[in-house]
Amino acid sequence: MNIKWYVLILLILVASCSGKKKEEEDNGSGTLDTYVLVVSFDGFRWDYSDLYETPNFDDMALQGVKADHLISSFPTSTFPNHYTLATGLYPDHHGIINNSFYAPELGGIYRIGDTDMVTNPDAYFGEPIWVTAEKQGVKAASYFWVGSEADILGISPSFWYSYDGDIPYLSRVDQVIKWLKMPLSERPGLVLLYFDEPDGIAHKYGPEHQETGKVVNYVDSVLGYLRNEIASLEYGELVNLIVLSDHGMAPFSSDKYVNLWEHIKEQWTIGVVGGNPVILIQPEEGCADSITTTLNAVEGVSAWQKADIPERLHYGNSPRFPGIVVLADSLWSIGTRTDPPGYTGAHGYDNAFTDMNTIFYAEGPAFKENYSAAPFSNVEVYGIITEILGLDPATTDGNIENVADIFSEK
């Protein structure tokens, strides 16, 4: 054969193969080496699988790892803990020190319902996992994760949604699966998905109530639907699914309520922000001792200045800490109104309180099968994700050695 014809045919074959590869990627075939999908069911207490029927959670434990419980960070509330899960930092270090707090450098109060604050990147310290991933070439997607609506460190997830609690749960799952079916060049390797139940129902009825049980049954079915959809993917066996929550839930009694204004004088304070069971107080100069001494004499209440906060809480050193934290004891509630809260379940309490513990389940190629793990802190979750995805982690409060036992030896 003439050498020129040989070279021409060879070039055509190479171009054809390259075009075929590009076409496969554009059609969504091909795969990444591994994927991580993190799902949070807000307020899912550590023992709900014992109290209620949860066949899909139970099966996930058989197929993968189940921790005895996941230890929430203080305060055991939604925004602080979801951002801890994302950064591996205690709330004291990542800036979201409560669901609501005064941020002096921002000139206002951060509230979970304040869109301007929630989307302000300066409200958040640390490096969330989606920023770590995007910086290192792994696309990320977030469906309602705390912090993902803000352009933190100048980087957002490749795909994200502004919070809308009216979006049906199964529609959220369907969107996640669509992301995982995207063309390879666009497909996220990291996905975070948030559901607001069973937190809401347990606030209303308490954690041990038949109505709460019905919602736990429902979110279990959502998990089942998600797992089936993952299994239907051509590369579903490469997906590492982590299912967890931010905190537990505890009952409290309406006759164990403390109105702070019945005990301290308003003129002793500059600002009072928060709600049951955690309230932050900025004291007037010279009034801090009067506030804490008075409140510590009241049954059902603890009040600490920075130097007195128990070290195990990892709290009080943030530049946003106003000077005093007031915390209700378990089964108690606190506030600044005459009447007690109009609900029967709460969280935010001391994270040593058993009812504040939550869940950690994981399955996929990175994890052992049918493995019961000892309890660990939620500051470790960020490191678990970076370990699986092969990312260089940012500085955190966790230590991957604390959870090394959960990984598969394959």
C-alpha cells in the first residue's frame, strides 16, 4: 500500500475514534472514578430507627456503615450544624454560631429567613466542601445545603438552588439523578441534598409521637426511592451514598419555661438574640456578672461568659460571640416572652444530651459492609468526603484517623 494512503487511513481512524469518544461523553455515557452523594434529613434523631419502622435505613446499615450515633456540634441547631458538616469546623470557627446572631462586621443580625444575610458570602468562614471540590476540578451540586446560596471565597457549586420548601421530596431526588446522568464533562462528582423533615413534625408533636412516626416512615420511603434510582444508573455501583442529619430532637414541658425578663433587667443588656434553648446576650459594660449570677440561680438555666463556657462545647471564641450564652437545661425552655414556645419538641441543647445525637449511614465502594461504627463528631464528615474524592482538604477541626475504620480495604 502506498505510504500516503496508509497515513491518510490512519488519520481517519483516529479522528473517528476521537469523535466517537466525544459523542459518548455528550450522550452522558462514560463515568467518573467515584461519586459522593450526601443526604440530610433534618432533625432525624439517632434512635428513630428503633422507635419507628425504617426498612430502607435498616437495609442501608446492612449494606454499608451505620454509626451508633453522630455527635452534633454546639449549638445543636440546623444552620450551625449543616455548615459544620460542609466545612469540618465547629460553629465557633466557621462563623454561623447560632440560627440567629448579631454579626458586628456585617452590621446586622444573621437570621435563617433573611435572604440577604443567607446569600452574603462574608457571613461564612472556612472552606465548604463544594468550594474544595470545585477548586480541584470536581464539579459540585447542592440542593438546598446551608451556605451554598452564597458565593463563598468567590466560588459557587456548579449547580445549586435557592431554598424553596415547597419542592416535593421526590422531585428533589429526580433532579439529583438528572445531575448524575449529565454528560461526563458536565456531571458533578459531589452532590448534597437536603430535606427539612422530620424536624418540622417533631417540633410540633415531639420526637415520640405517632405523627412524627408517620413522617419518619415517609422519609424512609424517600430514601428507598433514592437508592433504587441510584441502582438504576449504569455506574450506580460507583456512587457513595452518605445519609445523615444535623441534630436530634427532645421533648420539653410547657410548665418548665423561664422568661429571662422576669429575672434580669433589660438595661443590663445591649442586645439579646436567639430563641429556645440558646440565647446570646451582649451585656452592657459592667453588667455581665449580674446577668450570669442572676440566671445561674434560676432552675433550668445555665449562663456562661466566655471564660466559663465548658471547653468540650468548643464555643465562645468567635469574633461574633457577644459575651454571654444562655442555655436551657434538658426538658426546659427559655425565651423573652410571657408565654412558653407554642411547640413541644426542640433542639439546640448541650450536645452531651443524648437526644441531640443524630445519624450517620453510608454505603458504596468506599465503605465497609454491615459495619457498626463507634460514635464520632460531625466535624469528621468533611474529611470523609475529601478522602473518598481524593481531594486535598482545607484546615478543619476533624482528624481522618478518627474515622479510618469505616472505609473499605478494597
